[in-house]
Amino acid sequence: MGGLAATAAFYDVPFALGGNGAALALLCAWVTADLLTVRAGEEVDGDLIGTAAIAAAVALMPLAVPGASWIAGAVGVVAGFAIGLPLARMAPR
């Protein structure tokens, strides 16, 4: 909803599909713990290459789907990391 609200505020005609923003938010929140583990120099059991491929496909969705919003995707990435970072720091690794 935040991505669609940002898109509606940016464009004169507020028509956009914002599922890519929600998907990127969930993906970024999910991968944050693994990214912190990699940054600490530890080994990760997760498949970050597969995660990056899915993120790239969803992020490039506005190229293939008319109405998909770049702004919704960007807001989703920011929201995902904003929510995922505190949660990843609270959980034991």
C-alpha cells in the first residue's frame, strides 16, 4: 500500500499495479538476516544467488508489465530493509 500511495502522489493519473513493491518488501525483509551474516564473514546456508535472480525479475517487472510501478518497487525495497533489519538484529544467528 505504501508503494501505491507513493506512486499516486508522484503521478498525475494515479493508476499503477503495485504487487512488485509488496513482493520486493517481503524478499528484502527475508534476505536481510542472510546479508548480515555474509557481511560478518560467516557462511550462509541460504541460496542468495536464487534470491538475487528472483529480486531482479521482480524489480524489472515494470519493463514487461504495463502499469507496474518503479516507485512501488523502490518503496518496497526500502520498507523491506527497514522492517527486516531490526528483526534480523533481534534474532540469534
